[in-house]
Amino acid sequence: MSSRRPRSVVSVAPGVVFVEGPVSNWVVLAEEDGVALIDAGYPADSDLVLDTVRWAGHDLGDLRRIYVTHGHVDHVGGIPGVLERHPHVQVLAHADELDNVRGPGRQQVTPAEIGGRLAAPRTLRWLARAIRSDALRPVTVPTARAFTLHDFAGRAMTPFPAVGHTAGSTAYLLPAAGAIVTGDAVVTHHDTQPRAWQPRPRMITPFFTADQETAVESARALPYPEVVLPGHGPAVHRVGSEWVPVAG
């Protein structure tokens, strides 16, 4: 049982549970042959990730695979802890993202690269939360493999390229739920952004992104159904011309 607490846990649709974690998010997904995760938080989140699988009503023995939106440590850091207890679980990512997922080197901003922006109180608070989440722990997922179209045959999920944030960043459309899981290609809020900002689909703070221009183009090209499940910030759904948080 984890001592960490999620910010919110929301049943978005039958078989789709969105977890707004302590610092980053993941999704628990009921599939035709078992249970899947989309992302798995920081290294310190692995117990909490498994707790949320149980909270969603699943047996951990039914966990079959983890789909990765991108290979930043706040999205793949919890995977090694999951695999230690459930080594049969497959880890799938876009071929262009495998180096980031497998690690230990990855296309991710460092505190030194953030530089003078660390003087901003919001950025310092975010960094403190990240460090408490074991952000500095080396993370490797050597068993990760590239997904193919065959992996999605017969599944209620479609991957969409969301490149720019990282080389192989991927969003996952869940048509039956009227939702898209965006990772950091689109967020609704991030701890480095002003608290007063209302949650809605937006770009993450630019210094986290490898190629901002490409990321903006990719974000504009994504399909946006009624519900957005982001890598940071609450789940939101469209109400008229507005976006509002999905109630828990």
C-alpha cells in the first residue's frame, strides 16, 4: 500500500479510470484480454499505480501491458517497480521513443538546463515535488518494445503521433469513451504554471519540450473528442464552448 496520494481518481467511462497522480498522471484501462496502463508515474509512484489498478476493480494478475505516451521519468519511472512484481507485463511505445523509454539516457530537461527559471517559486515547488518522487533515480526499461498496428487490432484504442515534446511522443484515442490520452503533448495544467489558470487543453511549459514548434503543430493536428485525459492537470470535458474538470 502506497503512502502517496493521488490528486483525483475519476471513472471517465466504463473500463477507463483516470488518475491525476501526485505530480503526473496515468490511466487504468480494461481491455478485451485483461488490464492495461497508459503511463505509470514517477519511480515513487509504482505502489500507488498498482493501488489504483485495484481501486478500479481489477486483479493485478490481469495486468497485461503498459502503453507509454513518452519516455520522461515522470511517465515511465513507475514501470520498473511494476515489472519487479509483474514481469510478464509488456511495455509498448512508438519506435522513435524506445531510447527514451529504455533509458538510462533520455530526451529530458535537466535542472541545469532550466537554469535561471529555477528562481521562480512555482518552478522550485515543482522541482521539490519531483525530487521527492525519486526523479533523480536512474530508470531503465530494457524490455520495452515498439508497438505495431497489430498490437491494436481488435482493441478500442488508436495511437496518434504527437511528436515534438519528444521524438516519438504518442497520444491514444479511446473512441468508446469519447476520450484522448495526450501525455504531455497537451496538458490541462502543470505545477510550473500559475494556479489561477483554469484547467483546459494547453501546451506544457516550453522548457520541458524538445521541439516546441513541432509540438504545437502536432497538438493542433490531434483529434479532440469530448474528454481530454492529460499527462498533467485534471481530466476535462467539453461543455458547450468551455472545458470543465470531469467530476470524480
